[in-house]
Amino acid sequence: MQLENKCLVPADRDTTWELVMDIPRVAACIPGVNDVTPVGDDKFNAVMQVRIGPMRLSFSGTILIVDQDKQKGEARFRVEAADRRLGGSFRADMTLRLNPLSETQTELSIESDVAFMGKLGELGQPLIRRKAGNTLEDFARNLSQQVNSPPS
């Protein structure tokens, strides 16, 4: 499934880049994500709790920074996770791009190619698309708040 999302970040491009490349900090902006721990230079383990329709899922997986180019304001990630209880999993190849709009605003564009396997794939794309859209709206709101907060 192809997903394309955009949001505005109330910060310049360099500040936005530093934030989105700080994986534990930016992951905290995604509803349900917790326990993000580094396991290498560009690899992190993470847990995400999410409710999709009537099901509550707990995904355990990895976030890998595949490639990053600060000059272009572009990075590629691979996220893989599974819910053992349900027997479903997903893999997402994501491309993140930053487009500076002004000294105080940057457009964040995220293109994702997501594959759902097992029981998760049976939920239906409209339900999953709606959940992804709601999650991105929450992420954008949380990211806007995080950009004005010092790193912890």
C-alpha cells in the first residue's frame, strides 16, 4: 500500500532535520510508540501499541536508517514489526523529505510503501489508511510541540 503524507513543522530546515534524525525523540511523537532503544549506529528497536478497529495490537520491531542526505534534506528508513499474539506483521519503506518554506516553517513529506502480512493484512485497506491518516495528524501535532522543546 502506498501512503503519502505531508505536514508543516514550525521550524527552519536544519532544526527540523536534527529533530527527525533523532530517532528516539521523533518516535516519541508517534502515538503508541515507546521503548525506542539503539542497537547500532543506524538501527533501533521499538515497541508500538495501536488499536485498529476492534483489535489492540502490540508491535515489536526495528527502525533502520537506510540512507540520509542532510544537504538534500532526504532520508530513507525501513521499519519492520510484528505482533506475535495476532500473528500479523508489517514492513514499511519510507522516504522523508524536507522542503523549507520559510525561516520558520518546513514542509515534511513522508512517502511510504507498506506491506501488511498475516492477519493484519486481512483488516482492509480503508481501515488501515484511516488509522494511518489519524496517526500522522497526531504525529504532526506532537512534532510541532517537540520542535519547541529542548531534547531530554
